[in-house]
Amino acid sequence: MQRAIFLDRDGTINKEVNYLVEIEDLEIIPGVKKALTVFKELWYLNIIITNQSAVARGFLSEDKLNEIHNEFKRLLIKDGKSLIDDIFYSPYHIEGKTGKYKIESPDRKPNIGLILKAKAKYNIDIDKSFLIGDSYTDMKCAENSNMKRILVLTGYGNEELIKCKNDGIIIDYIAKDLLTASEFVRDYKI
């Protein structure tokens, strides 16, 4: 079985812009590339799991979203190899504007549908994996899947930490950013 680092996208890997719908607005947070390299050196898969309700809300198409994800892969390369192994996304939201996306979905975090899809595709050992994100939704998803949780304080992290505490979510580590999170993972004894 393989181990994985499940990564939220907006606010964790790239700067939060409140709906990333244009490639030119994509800005990778400093230290992310180095953090992803650390995870790869530790033999983790780097898998992005992200809610993308902008599709349901009509702000962008799935084709445009895939263009943005291709840009992530292009920017996050080391020695000619992608540091991102896969990207799983949920384009759904019950308050969406477009019919096929305007649903409750088991893929939308904090549900664990995206985790289960990645687990099945890559034979991932959830007990030896981490979920890293900047939101209550990410930490709740990690809790729901019984995975180790790291909250980064980039993006919405500071405000979301309060929600997590209020809901009694136990966070394994609170990191300044993804690079600091990678140091915790490197030193963590599984």
C-alpha cells in the first residue's frame, strides 16, 4: 500500500483569491515546491483534493478548471517530473446555478468521496497518510476519513482554526505554511 499527502488547493498550495477562475491569478505560495519535494522524497503521493463550486456557480467551466490544473502541474515540477501525482475535484454545490452540478455530492468535502476515489485508484493506506488544508472543511474531511490532520495558517487558516476548536476537531499539527507542515511530516513517526 502507498502513503499519500492529501492537499487542499486554494489557500494551501496557491494564494487564496476567492474563486480562482483565471490562470493569471494563480500564485503558488512560497515554499510549496520545496514542501512537495520533501513529501516525494519521503515516498508519499501528492494528491490534491479540492472543492470547486465555481463550476456549479457558473464562474468557470470544467474545461477551464482543467486548464488551471494543468498550469498547477506545469509550475510544480522538479527535475522534469511533476510534484503533483493527481488532482481530484468536486464541481458540485447544492446552491449552484447549473443543473448537473446543483446537487449534494459525496465528493464535496467534508464528505470523503474524493479520498475514497484516490484510495481505490492508488491503493492508499489512509492510516499512514495526512490531509493538509487551511479550512474547517478540510479538517472535518480528515476527521471523517480518520486521517491525520494538519491545518496550515495560510489562506483562511487562522479564522478556521477557531471553528475547528469550537467543533472539537483534534488537529495533529498547526503549521505556519506547507513548508512547515512538511517538516512535521518528515519528523513524524508512523
